[in-house]
Amino acid sequence: MAGDRAASIDPDALSWYEATARQRVAALADPGSFQEFLPPTERRMSPHLPLFDLPRAFDDGIVVGRATLDGGPVLIAAQEGRFMGGAFGEIHGGKLVGLLRAALDLKPKAVLILFDTGGVRLQEANAGETAIAETMRAIVEVRAAGIPVIGLIGGRAGCYGGGGLIAGTCSRLAVSESGRISVSGPEVIETNKGAEEFDSRDRALVWRTMGGKHRRLTGGADAFCADTVFAFRRAALGLIGRAPAFDLATLEAEQARLEDRIARFGDCRDATDVWRRLGVNDPETVPAMDTDAFEATVARVREADHDAR
Amino acid sequence: MTEWRGERQARDARIAAGRTFAEGKVVPAGAVVDLLEVILRPGDRVCLEGDNQKQADCLARGLSACDPAKIHDLHMVQSGIVLPEHLDVFETGIAKRLDYSYSGPQGARIAKMLYGGQIELGAVHTYLELFARYFIDLTPNVALIAGVSADRNGNLYTGPNTEDTPTVVEATAFKNGVVVAQVNQIVDRVPRVDIPGDRVDFVVEADKPFYVEPLFTRDPAAMTETQILIAMMAIKGIYAEYGIRRLNHGIGFGTAAIELLLPTYGEKLGLKGKIATHWALNPHPTLIPAIESGWVKQVHCFGSEVGMDRYIRERPDIFFTGADGSLRSNRAFCQTAGLYACDMFIGATLQIDLMGHSSTVTQSRVAGFGGAPNMGSDPHGRRHPSDAWMKAGREGQIVGDPALMRGRKLVVQLVETFGDKLVPTFVEKLDALELARKIGLELAPVMIYADDVTHIVSEEGIANLLLCRDADEREQAIRGVAGYTEVGRGRDRAKVEELRARGIIRRPEDLGIEPLDADRALLAAKSIKDLVHWSGGLYEPPAKFRNW
């Protein structure tokens, strides 16, 4: 049995979706290189959750620290989707903002954010919203200092709410098929607009609209990985090497890219309409494609790769 | 002079009246209400086919649209109360009395209507019990059934979800009743004849295909380590020890976890071919890895499951299929098989009391029983031995001549000490008793009675109730696996340790199981997509279960 558990830490086989935040970090970084800041032994826990009689986590649902990746120094933050859906609370957000600010002094090769979040923690919403804003500002400063910020998205909770906003400020994003990126979640859209507009229980629709393949095809994500820690590691290394400069030209290109996207796809009713217009021959087959077939499809789509963001 | 043909003449009159809306036997969907209003009579006993899975929904909409001034006080006799229309007819007065088995999705509303007195309840039956009464004192005057296709003579193809249809038609057609079938399409030749045309009086081409609920699909991605631990204990402590080859599984996550552990954990224990070979079971998608790994010899099904049809077609050595290649299910036969030909039933429940009575009824929901009490009971009519059955019999025998000993069916409850929303599973008193008192039921809706239960498995361990020798031991054995619930904390520590020493309670460590080994890595499939891969792309999960 112990052998099984050891096998499950093998980064070649370890499923990103299945892994905990700590397993992801340990298997992503060079072996044994990860050093955690404010580890669980420090007991930095939410001051707010006891008011609601809710259980706390010793790390407030986020693991931050430094490591090496292929020998190069990096800072890593990993959200734990299993604790309150990876939601941003005061401590959780503070640890992420602190890590990003430390990057300005430590000058790593990159900052990696392993998103796994439903957004702001409702029980500490003000602190959470503040943390989202501070994180985005900190990312901008880190990028302005020439350090790429890479988002990795393939966890159970997806990357929603403020997490979706933060992902939008990253230099580059890697996503797996199970990964989802959006701001409003399926249930929120259904509640506000009705099941006719968006049926949150139609999971195929949810993934078609917010899932990794759609985000990759439209250039919302810059790399697509199989669901293994190994694939994410390889994607992260690749993206660090080709992160865009953070300057006026990049921002103007991003603005143009987004305006063009609305103009081209604004009237589409379903993601398959978008894919067809992108030039995918048989859009209905996209969801069932394996990674290789999908990569081949991406290679034929112009919008998937760009110099913007 | 005595009239011996009154029923037959009444039936002929109904059919003659109905023919005015039909071309031969075929009635357009738009004329359903007209048809029903002339073939039904006030006070009729009606089976509106509501099964566990498929629903005669077009006919249900038609019945609920009938004029209550013409059609009223019907006595509904159907196994499933599933669609809103099944209860709407009681609000309008079209129906008055109800005998049924299962009401999963309508459980809350049916409770409210029972409290409000809108439904005159006969009884909540088990499936076999209701089917049996179709032939004795609840024979339908009219059956409204559902099939996939029919020809113009009424020959009916039910498709993989045959379910209750043959039983309902048998009771109705051969006792002067009228049978109306809704089908998805009228064809020149049906793929196979599940119901011969001379038992079907009218065929309605429905406006849309009949509704089927994917009731048996459990997403491996949602399986927890607690469920995996419980599944490991069940496999090692019960399946292996009794050598259970013939069995039925309930529909919960616990049994689905067992299915997914067979090719991994079960394989490691060397149990392949020794356990879980012959099944009375719906085609659970979570059984695919065990089938593909050669664990499963054959499976007979109550009904089908959405998305499994193509897979079943390609595995005729495992499933019962027709000459056309598609699954043939049959609820009555499969329930009988589960009752008499299986050595174990294992399933979940919502509440267990101190004696081991269990119920899925809570004060606000009356979910009904379905088939669990049939399969989860010790059939006293059984006369064939098997090693598992005899071993359980020996464990349970307290007095009497060993030469006259009979075996025991294993009836295993698989529960977490705290259920959904951290509601305790173990209780001093079942909610079912309070419900029975409030609505004046003569018989409390107990799903499985204590004297049928042989084992309770929770994350705390296995309680073997067969080995308990008196009521106090039984209570302490149950408290002993009830964990941190009030019932568990009320245990007599010394007595529980004594029971443990005697092997009546067995903790994970007593079974040689390390709780930390209960890892999702053990699941043969961790997602619905993994199940699709295992099936070689033959399993086609419905959209609500796809995360791609």
C-alpha cells in the first residue's frame, strides 16, 4: 500500500486534478527544492471563520514559498481547492500578495500561481475583495519588473470570480481540459439569467463555455496540458521562456485582441459556433478529442497564439 | 342468470369508444386527452407507467389534462411517483387513491400531500409486492405504458428499459383491461417484440421521446476517501470472508466505490473470480472497469442506464440482450433474482436505529422503498445452499438441531456515521415512526427490518449482527460503529471492547487495513472520462456528467 502512495507522487502519473495543493507543489518543483513560507506550523489562520462556527485551516487554504524549477529560482503559490473551494480570505490573500511583493526583492525567474478557486470567500468578503485588487496590482508591479507571472489552472474548483480576474493579469496561462476559467460561475449565471440562458447542470455546456479547451482555442490560455503534474511543469517552463514584455505595445495588442474577439464572436450562441468560426472543421468533435488531437487542432487556429496580454 | 362476461363487455365498449380517435390502433398525440376521457371510467384502477427510470410522460400529461368532471376518483397503482403530473392528478381530483413503491424526486411533495389529506394512501410497497398485488387485488382496469417503438398492430419494442412493462401488461391485458402504449415512433417492423400486439389496444406516437432518468450513474470524481475506506473494509471483511459471488448492489457512492476497487484493491487481495461474479444489477457505469478486467461473469438488469446502451450491445456475454442486440431488462424477474438467487444485498440508508431497523423516510420526505426491501431481506422460501449462505446461517444459529439449520442471506448496510449536511445516520428513533403517527399509517415505512440486517459497515468498522446473542449485544455492536454520533458516544466502552475481542466489531486495523491507504489513487476510474476510456469509447455519458 505504501508503494501505491509513493507511486501517486510520481509527477509523470500524478493527476493535477486529483492532487492536493501540496502534492502539486512538491511534484512540480525540482525534487526537494520547495521551501514554504508561513507553513501550517505557523498557524496563520482566518480570524473571521470562527464567527461563523466554521472550521479553519492551518494554512488558510494556500501554500506559498520558493523553489527551483529546472534549476532556476521561482516563487510558487498554490491554492487548495479542497478547503472552502480555494476561496480568497484575508490570510489567504495576504500570503499571495506578500509572495508577489517579495518577488520584487528576490527577483526569481518567474512567479507561478497554481489557481484552484471559486473566488472570494463570502464570510470575509471585504478582505477577500481587497486581496483580489492588491494581488492584481502586485502582479502588475512584478511583471513591470520583468518577472513573468504564470498561472496554472487544472484544479477541481477551477479559476472563478476574483481568481478569473487575477488570471487575466498574468503573463501567461496554462490550462488542462478539466480546468475552467471564468468570472461568474455557472450557478450564478443561471440564478441571474435563468436556466434557458445557461443550464448549470449541463456540465458539457459548462466545460464547452468555460473549460480548458475553449480557453485555449480562443487564446485565453497559452498552453494546453494533459492532466498530469509533469505536463504542467513542462508547460510552465515553456511559458516562462516566452512570456511577453510588459509594456505599452503589449497592452495595446491585448486591447486590440479583445475588441477583435467581441467583434468576431459576439453573436455566437454556443462555443461550438465560436470554434467553427475559428476554422475548426468539426467543432462537435472537440470535447472528445485527446490531448494530441486537440493540440493539432490548436495549431491550425490563428487566434490561439498571440503576443498580447 | 349469472353474467360471466361483464368485464369483457365493458372492455369492448371502452375500446370501441376509443377507436373513434384512432386509425386502427394508432392514436395521434393530439388526441390523447379525448382517448383517455372515453376509455377511462370514474373510480378505475389505473397504472400510469412510472417506473424507476422510464416514464410514460406523454400519457401522464394527457391524463392530468383530462376533465375532472368526467374522469375522477381514479385509484393509481404504479411503482414510481416520479413526474409532477403523477401528483397533479391528485390535486385536481382526477385521482384519489394511491398504491405505489418509489417516489424519489417527488418525495417531499408526496409527504406534503399525505399530510394535507389530498392522497388516500393504500400502502407504500416494495416492487415485487406491488407487482404481486397487480394479479390479486390491485389489477389495473387501464394501463398507460411506454415503449421505444411499435408497429401498427401494436407489437411493442420497449428498448433497453423494459423495466415494469411486461408485468403491468400481463396483469391488465389478461384480465379484461385496456392497454395504451406511448411510443417514440411508429415503425413498419419493430427491432424485437417485447410485448405482442394482441396485448396492446392503442398506440400513441408521443410528441417527444419518453423521459429516462440517469439514476445509477455515480461520478468517481465525487468519491471520498471515507467511502473508499468503507469499501475496502467491505471487500476484505465481508466479500472475501464469505466468498460472495452472487450479489446485488444499492445505488449509493459506497457500493460504487466497491465496484471501482475490484480491479485494484480486490485484485491485490487475489479475489478475482472468487467474489462478485454474478449480479442482479442495473448497468452501473462504475462496473465497467470490473467487467473489462474480467471480474464479472454476468449481469441481469432491472432496467438500463442512460448512455450504457452501446456498451451493453458490445458485451452480450455479460448482459441479457435480445436478438436485436439491445439489452432486455425486466424489473420483476430481476427483483426475484435479487431476492432468491443472490447471497448478499449491500446498500446505503439514511437512518439506522439501535436495533438495526433502517429507513430512508425523513419527516419531510417519503422516498418510498423501491426494491431494497425485496433484495434486502432473508427469503424464507430459499432451498438451495451456497457457501456464503451456509456460513451466514451457521453464524446466526443460536439454538436448534444443526442438521435442520438453514442458511442466511447477507444483508449489509453501508453507511457513513454522518450523512449529508452532517446529519447523523445512527438515531435512537427512526423518523419513519413519527411520520407514521402523524399521517395515521398502520405500518411504519421501515425499509429494512432489523431481523434481516446481518452487517453494518461504517468508517469505524464492521458490526456483525449475526454473532450477537442478545438485544444488548446488538445495540452495543451498532453503537460501536456509530462513531461520534450521539448514539456512538452513548456506547458502553467495556462491552464494545468485549465485542471487538469476539470479532463482532472489527476496526480497520483488525482487518489489516491502514486508513491512510484509503486513497483515491485506488479507484480504477477517477472520473467519468476514465469510465469512457475503460469502455473503449462505448459508454456515452449524458451531458450532466461530462466535464469536457
